[in-house]
Amino acid sequence: MITRLLGRLWKLPSPAYAIDRVQNLPVPMRDRAELLTDIYHPRAAQNPPTVLMRTPYGRGSLFVPMARLFAGQGYTTVVQSVRGTFGSDGRFDPFFQERDDGVDAVTWIERQPWYHGKLGLFGPSYLGFVQWAIAAELGDRIAAMATAISPSDFHASIYEGGGFRLEDYVSWISRLAAQEQTSTLVQTLRHRIFGDPLKDRYVELPMGTLDQKVTGKEIAYWRRWVEHDVLADPFWTPIQHIHNMADVRAPVSMVAGWSDLFFPHQIRDFKAMKNLGKAVRLKVGPWTHSNFQGIGAAIRDALDWFDIHLKGHACAPKDLDRIRFWVNGADEWRDFREWPSNTAKLSLAANGRLTADEAVSGELTFTYDPNHPTPSLEGAKLASNTGRGDMSELAARSDVLVFDGPRVDVQRELLGDVSVTLTTSATSPHHDLFVSLVDVSPVGKAINITDGYRRLSSTVGKLGRRTTTIEALPVAWRLDIGHCLRLLVAAGAFPRFARNLGLGEPLATATESRKVDIIVHCGAGVSFITI
């Protein structure tokens, strides 16, 4: 009943096969650990291809109808609980364990009598990462991949721009610690209805023991993450699968959301695959990380991709490598053959203007206080309802600089990459830079379009003047007549990112802080946005 309802809501084809389900099969790994696995067989299907999903979130809840939706279309569907979760042996070590275990799971599948030589990998979020973990090693043993709202490199997401994504990953470890008592779906609903239960915890120091305060127990992997806070630390190399893409043979279809926390990293994956000449396509919709319609879009996309690559269905050549964007404001889908390129540069002027004309030179100063941090309002976050909202509160703060562009007299579309180059100096080399591009309506409503973040330290320049380019999330946005662009510049976005305490101490143990005065040097070619 639930499967059929979801199928209708997600506009999926009606099921073509009855389904036989086998539950709790112990699948052996190379170290003799056994991972519990459920299999959904499409009854009477002739030589059905196989779809594999490996998840840390259990094999029940949403994964039952999800598996049935694939099986009903003629795919033998395998759902496996990763190591250390929901009855599977071993200790859960997120991301780092998935290469060996994923390879072993595929090897086991290939030995089964119901396997007929065609394997597809599917899944959103963590379930997408586990695909990248094995894609290079398995080569053409994988016939196709369908990843959604997921990166190949989780280190880049945990330490985005060098800053630790505090709110998202504290929330994540809290949910995982409780998920076998209270499902992540129920936890997500509670969060959306009653607000963030952890909102008073993010400020606590040191961060190395925040796991104990949040979950009531020590989380070994959390402590390793915060202890290894240097970007070039080789500790992270085993989960940076973007570096292995040259060896990926499977064609990949990606579904992303403009307001998903993994969006910039997924676009990085897409560009890397394109630059390597790999078979890849992309669809970006108006979705957050856990958006219901986004999950449905990912399943529709995967069924289409698997029908082509696992069942041999014919398709138009353009459907194999297209780029499809939902253009916000125009509220329509649009296809591109190539990634849109930057077309405009606007300078930051000392009179608070954002201009393509001659910009007033000068300096603007603000002070960042870690004890009263600049808040993160809207944006791409794990638990965000919409990812969009009014940024007027941020613009009114004394620790935020505001640069306004002219009101447009014709509709203008912003498509593709956005970067902000800031020339700054500061009283400490240890500080962050946060930028947010905003659409301001004639009545003053200020909606965030995109943002970006960078953590600076003495390792990237001595105390004094330095230039930093911040890559913001790509955009597809229509600016209506009478609206203007606004750029906000700050030195924090808390609790989305952990506070920079200004002293350069290790993230895990730091407790002391200092205020930092930051000067933004303005003028043409000095500080500017490229869009």
C-alpha cells in the first residue's frame, strides 16, 4: 500500500512484477564479519539486473518501499546494512570502512545464482558515497551508478572551505547514536516541527568532547575527525575518492539540490568526470537534502538510467550527458550542453556599492567576536526546510559588511559558478570569511541566492594584506525587474560552521578566543564578485 502510494506521488510507473523478499541474510566480509542483507526478487522476471543499496540507516522505514519500487520494475534489489549498524557485525567507522566492505558485497552478489551479470548502484547521501568508494576498484564490474545529494569526498564536506561544518555533523552523530531506538525519519520530523534540540550545545568547548555532551557517550570517529583538522592531513586520503575518478568505468547519473549541503562537492565530482571524458549527466532541482520530492526525482532518474544501461533500452543521445537545471525565479527546467560560464564582474566599492563601473577605492572594517558570533541564517544545510529565507537580520549587524548593486530594469539570469575575491588585512591571521549573495526585492525582502566560506590561517599568508578567492555554490537564478543584488561579507556563519577562535589552536582542544578586526580593501580589481 505505502509503496503504491509513494509510486503515485513520485510519478513512477506502475509495478510490473510481484515481489519475494528475503530478510536478514548474513553476508560475509573478508575479515569474517557478517553484514545483514535483504533481497527483493521480482517474481517471474527473466534474467533481471541487480541494484545494490548499502546504508547505515537500517533496512526498514523508507528503504522497504524504495527497494520495492525497483523490484517492481524488474530489478533484483539488494539492501545491506553497513558494518556496525542494525545487526551487522563490527564497529561503525563512517566512510573509511566502505571500500573493502563494498567490494566484498559485490563479490558476494556476483556468486549468487540469481545474478545475471548486470549491476547498478543506487542511493542518496551516504548511499551515494559508498558507490564512489568502490567505483574505481571495480571498474566495469559496475554497469551504472545513480548517485543523489552525495559527494565522492566526505572530507571536503566535513571541512568545507577549511571550516568544520559543526551544525550538520553534530546533528548527524546525534541522530545516528539514537537511530536504532528512534528512526532518523522520526528525528527529522521532530526537528522540523519543534526545532533543533541541540541548538544550545553548539557553543560548548572544547569540540573534542562535544560528542559526550550531545550523545552521552564517546564517539570514536567524531574525535578522530576533529583531531585531524589540517586540510592536507593524509588521514583523510582513503575517503577522497575524487582522486580515483580516472579509473571509474561506470556511467554516472547525478541528482543534486540547489539547497543541499553536498551540492558544491557533487558539482566538483560532475566537473571532474566531464574533464576526464567520462559518461556522466546531472540534474539539479529546487531541493534540500531530505526533500521528499527530491528523493522521488532521484528514483525516477535512476530507473531511467538503469533501463538504459542495465536493460539496454534505447534513448536519445542527448539524454546520456545532459545538464538539467531548475531555474529559480523562472520556475522552469532548462537543459544545457555545457556548464554555463561566468559573464560579469562586479567590484566592491568603499561606499557600499556593488558595481560594474568605476568603484570607489578605500577600506571598510568590521570586528568579529567569537563570543558573539555572526549567525548562520538560511543556506544549504542538512536539516534545512527550504534553504531560502530573509537575510535582512544579517545585513543589519555591525559585524557584517553590505554591498548593494543597482536595481535591474530588465530580467537578468545568473547561471553557473560564482566566486568572490576579497583583499583583506586583519589583526590576526586566524579568521574566517563568509560571503552571501542575496536577491533584494523593491520592498526590501532579501532572499539568499548562494554563499561561500573560507578559513584562513598563518599557513596561507602572514599577518598583513592578502587576497582570498571564495568559491560560492553555483546558481541558476532569475533576478526580476526592480530587484538588486546584495553581497554580505562576514567572518563567521555559526553554528553552520564552527567558530574560528582567532588564536590558531587545534580544533579539538581550543577553548580560548580573541576578537579580530578585519579590513576589506575595496576598489576595481581589488575585491570583486565574478558571476
